[in-house]
Amino acid sequence: MGSKWKKAKVALGLNLCMFVPRTLDDDSPPATVVSERLSDAALLSPANWDTGSSRSTTPVPSLHGLKLSKSASKSSKQTCPICLTKMKQGSGHAIFTAECSHSFHFHCIASNVKHGNQICPVCRAKWKEIPLSGPSLDPIPARVSPSPVNWPQNDALMAVVHRLPLPLPLPHPRRDLNRRHIVPLYQASEPGLFDDDESLNHQPAVSERSPCNKSTENTDAVKAMEIKTYPEVSAAPGPNTYSNFTVLVHLKATAAAAKGQNLGRNQASLTPISQTPRAPVDLVTVLDVSGSMAGTKLALLKRAMGFVIQNLGTNDRLSVIAFSSTARRLFPLCKMTDSGRQLALQAVNSLVANGGTNIAEGLRKGAKIMEDRKEKNPVASIILLSDGQDNYTVSGSETQPNYQLLLPISISGRDNSGFQIPVHTFGFGADHDASSMHSISETSGGTFSFIETEAVLQDAFAQCIGGLLSVVVQELQVEIECIHPNLSIVSLKAGSYPSRMVSDGRKGFIDVGDLYADEERDFLVSVNVPATSGNETSLIKVKCVYKDPLTQETAILESEEVKIERPEIAGEVVMSLEVDRQRNRLQAAEAMAEARVAAEQGDLTGAVLILENCRKMLAETISAKSHDRLCVALDAELKEMQERMASRHVYEASGRAYILSGLSSHSWQRATARGDSTDRSSLVQAYQTPSMAEMLTRSQAMLLGSPSGQRLLQPLLSFRSQPSPR
């Protein structure tokens, strides 16, 4: 048995096997199935979120359910990869066979290429000859069972969904008149102005007090932030001057105090998200439902969105944009009450996959929802997920594509208003455009996560919303002011956060924005320190100005002056471990960026050498010799990046996305999902907050808490997903 299972696992890992569900036309004897069934409707139904409850599931594929790719190839010739319906000669639909040998309904592929797309939706090959047709409307996809045909992903999870459920019953019209316009995708006409968001009748009145004069009276708000400073050494000889003396500014958003609770660190970490007062969120998810998302990916996306919907509060509002060749709003911003959740689940569950990938149109509508809304929750964010490359706005043939074209002006900052709505992007699988997804997130102030293994899509979403549902500080601006009259700021090392200095170098500013509960930020300030005959030198003072998202009051918090002793004779110099640790983080991030540039230029050997030299440098630092956890994690991350640059194929499939997600995490000092989560632990990394960890635990408990979930996910937990053919 062990030998057979080993062979089966090897075949799965090499994508040589495919699970083909038994149909009514199949005369073969039925395979042995388990009694428990898990359908997409059950996964998304609010009644089945208790992992201990019994529920009906689709059979988990066993060894008897695996057939060789010959059967799959035969089936692929009978099924259109875009609309997923059967193709038969003489059925009234023309069939187009491309030069790469993949066949499609003529009207399906004509709709896909009418905007100039010349890339095969299946194998990503570029076509020289394309089907042409006159203007026509995109056909409405039939509600059919997604068939696991031509799928490069692991097919063990195809048991999640095999057919779309019937629509959920609508609430009584008199009880919920304001939601009567929410109908499944492809059935509703969109208004020209997205100002039909649900009213925020729960919002308390904004305080009328003067922000500046009354800020010190807002005791809880002041406690929402902590400032600590660390000079690189506590004492330096007075007769000496220092041209690049470093001071670490450490900030932390304290969750418990900001909510008026006197909880210790451990207690605050264990407080359930649903039971702590927090700022409500406006969330727009922009989801790729192109043809390449059919089957396993779409099933897992629906399940992940079900998790998001179930974990939003009744004062949070959600809207969903689905995009392929075009984009469509499934429903307006509505509160996630019981009826709101039901309607959101119904809309998400109605999604089908077809067409191309028009990321720009999806983002345009997502931004329009945020711009047109009549009322605003204190926190707002956009989540973008895609598994492919934009075929409409950014041409794949360009050597240096302009990814800024994918972003609406209001998000990109080209209207000089700066970003206000961060876009957190998720690259799904080996074929997504990591460079464009990273560019979108970096420009908007969001993070980029790389989902390499299908099984952790929900975990990645969970970690992200765990942060969004715990914002305790907004519009944070950090001001650094020199105290000594002969002191000046040389540089501010703030990663991706916008920073600036006044002309005389006496003041510097860093725009941080929102902070999640228990999030920390570290910035290195370099100053010129003059010689002195005194006993000490005052260096800098730090001031934080921010807004409390619950009360909308502005608060000001100032640090004490940073001073160092200035003795005549130098004693033993002890370097600050905190400063050394953050220097290592910044140097590792710089090495990652340099290695990425080298790899993009084709010099993988040089890229690996850059990372290796950085690892050697880190090993000689005092924090490494002290076995500092951050330093150990940085070394492991750099080593992983070296392995993902072993060849051009490996770099294209996963190396680029892994490095970019790491850069995103370090530059914003915020947790991202990255790489292959085979052991389900790669999401647990630096910058993860207790709220993120708690939401991640919820996700994993739901996925792994039941025997059916364990059986479904076990094959993917054993292997890395293979990149699909291009």
C-alpha cells in the first residue's frame, strides 16, 4: 500500500494524473467514496461554519478516481476552456482551433480577443492568427459544472465544487427594501454613479472639540501610540565629530489601551477580534474570474470569500467586483448583517470563469465604488486577486510595460492627491504577473502577497483582513526635529513610506498612514553630531500626530529628547542591539532589490552572489552573534531566494514573486503571504500582529478542523504545486 501511495503522490506532484468525476454517461463501476460530502453551497452557507457540524461533501478523490492524462486530453477536445460547455460538431456553434492546438467556441474566443488579446487562455502561447468577428455582445455563460480539464493545478481539491447551487432565497422585501437591487452577476444593470451604498446609521457623531487644543485630554487616544528611541551608542567622546550617527525611532500602536481596556500584552493578544471595539471597514474585493480561474481556483476563491464574508462585522460594508474581459460590480457596498451576508454569499457563489484578464477595468470599478460612495466608514481598502497577466492595458510584448496604466488616477496619485485607498494585491499561482501586482500595491500603499499553493488562498485573505479589522491609528505623521543648534539630519530610512526633510536639515517628516493593533514601525535617522566640551549632547525629539479612527479626534504624542553622553576619553563602546537589528533588515531588503534587478537583466549568477554576500555580512553582526530571531529569519529568507534563482524557469515560476512579496513586507513593515506554504507556517513571519494571527487561526481551524477538510488538503500539504505550461 505504501508503495502504491508513493507512486500516486509522485504522479500528482508531476501533474501526470487527473481526477475526472463520474458522469451519468460513464458506464464504469463507481469508485469507492466517503459518506461525508462537501459542496460549494455547504462551504459558503452560514449554517455550516461550525467545523464540528455534519455536512454533505463531494467525494474526495481516491486512487480509484485517478485517470491518466489521455482521458483528460480527450475530454479537453470536447469542452471549451472559456465557457466550460461541450463543443460538438453540428451543434450550431462554430469551433476555432488555434495554432497551439487548443480549441474554443468561436464566439467565446472572438469575445476574448476583440480587444487585441492574442494570448491563448490555456497555455499562454502568443498567436499569430486570431479569429475575427463583427461587434457582438459577450455571451452569457451557462450555469454548468466546472470540469477539471486541462488543469495544471493539483486536482485533489476539485472535489470542493462540481456544480453551482441554486440561488439562496431572498429576504422578505419589506424587511430589507434597501437590498432588493442585489442580484447575481450578469443579471443586473449597473448605474452610472455608484452612490447606492448602504447607509451608515450606526456611526457616532464626530467630536466638535478642537483637535490640537484638546488632544492631550484624549487620554485613551494618546495611549494608542508608544514612542521609543535608541541611539547607536549611549556615549561618544566629546572631542570627536560624527557624520552619520544613527538613532532608531521605534513606534508601536497599542491595541488594548486605545480601546480603553487595561489588558496585559498576553491578554490583549488573546482577545477575540469580534469582541473588541474597532473601526468599521469599507472593503471592495476585485476578483479575477477569467478562464484560467475555472475549476479548483474558482472553487477555492469562493470558499475564501465565504470566510471573509462570515468574519466581517455587521457595521463593515463589502462590495465585490468580478473581472475577466470586462468588469462588473456584483452588488453595492452593503453591511454584513445576516441578510447582507446571505446575499453576498449568493452573489459570490454565482460566479463562473471565462474570458481574458482585464485588471485595469476591475480596479477602475473598484476605485469608482470608493469615490462615489455617499458615506464612508473610517477604514477603507481594496483587495485585488489575479492569477494571470493583463491582456488589455499592458501589452505583454513591451520590454518595460507601464504598470501605472493599470491604476486609476485616484489611486496612483497622478492627480496630486496622493493615495488614500490602499490596494492589497494577491498573485495566485505561477502564471500571474508579479511585477504588475507589486507595482499596484506599492503605488497605492498596499502590500503584495504571493499565493503559490492553492490550499492557502483562504489563509492569505484571513491574514490580510485580520489586519484591516484592527486599525487603531490613522493618518500617522512622524516629525523628527534636531535639538542641538549645530545638528542636522543626513537621511531618513523609512522604506516605502514617503519622507522629506526641510531645506536646512533641521526637521524631517515621515507619512506612515494607518497602523493595525500592535503593529510596530522602525525608522533609522542619521544625523551629523558636532564636537562638544559638555557632558552630553541633545540629538533629536520625535512627535507623532495621528487620528483615532473611532472618535475621529486628532492626537499628538511627543517623545523625550534623545541624548548621548560625551566624556573626554572614550570608554568601552557598546553598540545598540536594536539599531543593529534594523540595519540588518534594511541591508537585507537592499540586497533583495539589487538581486532582483540583476535577475531581471538575466544575471542569475550575479543575483545569487549578491544574496550570498549579504548573508555573510549579516553573520558578522552583533545581532547575528547574539542569535537574534529577526537576523535568523532574514538569513533563512535570503537562502530561500537563492534557491528560487537556481534557473531561469524557477525564477520565472516563483522566484520573482517570492522576492517581490518579501520586498513588499520589509518596505512597509507589514506581514504578507509568500511562497509555498507546504507546512502552513510561511504565513507566520515577521510583522504579523496578534489580530492577524487570530484570524489566521480561525481560517486554519475551519480548513483542518474536520476530517473532510484534512482529506481534501492532505495531497496539497505534501507537494509543491507545479507551474503551468506557458
